[in-house]
Amino acid sequence: MQEQKRRRKRRRLIMLIVLVLLIAGGAAGYFLVVKKPKAPEQTQSQTPAATETPVSTEPEELSEHYVSQTLQLAVDYPKTWQKDETGTSQLKLESPITKLDGTDTKIVVTVMAKTANPPGFTGTSGLAAAVSQKIAYTTPSQNQRKETYLSFVSFAGGNVSALYITGDSGYQKDQTIPKTDVAKGDPMVAVTLLKCEGTTCTEPASVSPELAQTNSTIQTAISILKSLVIQ
């Protein structure tokens, strides 16, 4: 009798152990299959996209003032530009070397006594590479016109080779610009472009009409022209 009770107890104990193992195994399977942890979500990179620095089209500040007793005029120009009035009949203002259409280029503003041979002019005529701009002088004298035409001249290929003050004469694109019209200026005012090799700048250069009207260095040259006070 006692032996039968012990056997029943052992069977119950075994059954209890099996039941506990079954419950434990089921719970583990649930967490492995049903409650599988989610993979961490990928976050977007916080590194900002690289952007190109916009090219400035603003002219430089005209911080320097010069009075030419010989030419009887005054002009403002940036401190980064070089002034040269070694001759008795002309004043030159030269920009630092700058990149124009990938080429090292120097911009030269020349103001000189009336001449039949404007600097940079080749042949007897050129073509208008763009419509002439009417510019207003900033502080004109009593003897000076208030506004004047600035013309963009091409000598080959349609690009702008030089800019000239042409007084009352304005031109449409592709119109002929006679040399005699440019030579009427008194003083004669020109903006020429020179190609540079190292620090030597002697060969003529040219730029597209679009660049001639937006480049900051050329716009600075135009600002210099606007500052002219002619007695």
C-alpha cells in the first residue's frame, strides 16, 4: 500500500515537472517567434548637402578718390586696383588678375585725351555684341552730361572685346560701331580686357556678352566710369 502511494507521488512529480517544462518551452518559443525584436530604424544622415558658393556679381567698393589735374577730372576706384598716370594724357586703372571664362584676365579702365586711336580698337569698326547700356554719372559736374551710352564692342566671334563710352550714340545688337564714333569722346573712355600669363598681361582677351554684363570685376569697372566727374 505504501509502495503504491510512493509510485503515485513520483508519477505526479514527474507529470508536474513535464508540465513546467512544457510551459517554459512554450513561453520561450513565443518570445523568439512572435515577439521578435524589431531591428533599429535607420536614421537619415544629418550631414548637410554640400552647396556651391554663389559667385558674386556685386561691384567692389570704390574707396579711393583721385583727382587728375592734367585731364581735369576726378574718379573713384577700389583700393585693390592699381592707378597709373605716368603719361601726360592718360590715366589707367587696372584690376587684380581675375578668372574670366577660365582665363586669367586683367581689366583696364583708360581715360585719355581725345584720340583717333581708342585703346583696344582694331580696324575701322566693330560690332555691338549687346545692346548699349545708358548709364548715369553719380555726381556729374555742371559741364558734364548726366547720362551716356556704354557700348559693348566685338571685333571677332561675337564676344565682347572692349567697352567704350559712346556719348549720345547707342547701338542695337549686331549693329556696326564705327571707330570714329568712339573717338569722339573727350575725354575718351575705354574698358579693355587683357589675357595674362603669370603676371604679364598684354594679349587682348574677350568674354561672352552675358559675362560682360554680370561679372563683378567688369561691373566694378562700370562703377568706376559712373564715378567720373569731368570738368
